[in-house]
Amino acid sequence: MRNPVALRLRGRQDAAMADDLLLIRARELWVELAGTPVDFRPSGDVNVVVAPGSRLCPPSWTGVVQIGDAVIVTAPSVRDAGMVYDAARKLSLEELVDVARLRAVLPVLDALGPASLFYVGRDGFLPAHEGTAVQQLPVGHGTGGLAALLALAGEKEAGESGLADISSPSFMLRRGDEVVAAAGYRSWPRSVAHLSVLVAPHYRRRHLARTVASAAVAHALDIGLLPQWRARPYPSQRVAVALGFQELGAQLSVRLGNAPADQDR
């Protein structure tokens, strides 16, 4: 007869190993997107590098990514890197992805985010079982229904969803001829599947986002991809958690001005 205490201990060890693997894979992704040699330092320190071609942020912006207890920052110039490095010595890791705290020590002209970064592996995935048939359409099919959903959501929400840029099959829910919810993902480097989900405004709060997202996540996992969920609004974060995603960090992009903020603030 197996020892139940030993089984529980083994289960916790397996879960810890799975969590460590998620952290490693997430960090590998953002290191590649930095576009220049950089790493997440094991000491929990901040690593600031000059990377004009960084994909952590828009061109000429500064990108900040926290994964676990470490942060990498890409700056478009030596001047901006120096300002960020000086500011980082005054802030905690969490404050580096807090726009209000950054504004206190840096000349922030504009910001995108912060957005929380969630990841899930096969063992942690909690598929939705809503009893609702999700339609899977091959890449390039069903574009009319997706276009109507994007138009209904409005330019801002449609853009934030990223649904127009998916490279995967689309996963849809219909009510009659109308597409009321859809999900998919875009293939990112390091075998990452970046999730996109959108629900028609008049069909929200009915768990439809979880249903279509679950189908997209299952598809990504089946072909060996790491699902990534980037979310700012709380409802989106709540859907990710319901599907078993773990919040491993955050991403923030800022555009800096020409003069440093008052260093005595």
C-alpha cells in the first residue's frame, strides 16, 4: 500500500517542477523578444539593456517585463537606459511595472499597460465544460463572422483583443447567424501561443469567453505550444485564472521624454 504522505509530497514536487518549467519558458520568450543579449538575473535584480529593435515595446519606447522575481528592461538609447537604471535603484520590482511610481522618477510621456502575464501547462489546464458547441474553423475561414464581431465590439476593444491577427484556427460560438464570441491565438517565438478572446457586448457575463478560450487553449496544448494570456481588465484576468492560468509577471511600455524627472521627489 502506498504511503499517502509520500504521494502528497510527490504531488507537490511535481507541481513545483511544472511551475518552474512555466517560468523558464516564459523568460525564454521575453529574452528572445528583447532582440539583444539579456537575461533575467537569478538574484532578483533588474537588467537594463540598450535595444533599439526590441519587441518588448513599440519602436523608440522603453519596455519593462517582470517574470517571477526578476525584471528585464530594453531602452532605445544609452540616455534612456541610464535614466531607467538610475530610477530602478529607487524602486521595487513591482513598482517598475507601476505607471504612477515610474512617473515619479522618470519623464514618462505615454504608457501602454501594465498588463498581467499568465501562462498554463497541460497539467494545470482547467478546461471549461459548459455543454456549448464551439465551432472550429480553419485559418482564413469564417472571416465574415469575425469581422462582424470585431466591428460590434468597437475599434478599441477589437484592437486590444488581437483577434484580427490570430494565426490559429478560430473558435466561435454562434447565436443563429451571429458570432457572439470567438477566440484563437497568434504563434509567437519559443513555441508560445498568444491568446486572443472577444465576446459581443450584449452577450457578456455568460461565461462565453471561458468557453471559446478553453477550446483555443486545448488546441495550443495539443500541438505542444505554451499558452500565454496577457490581460489588463479584471474580467479578462478572472477568465484566465478560471482556466488554470498562473500569473507569472507583467509587461509595461513607456515613452520617455528628453529630461529626467525631479530626482528629489
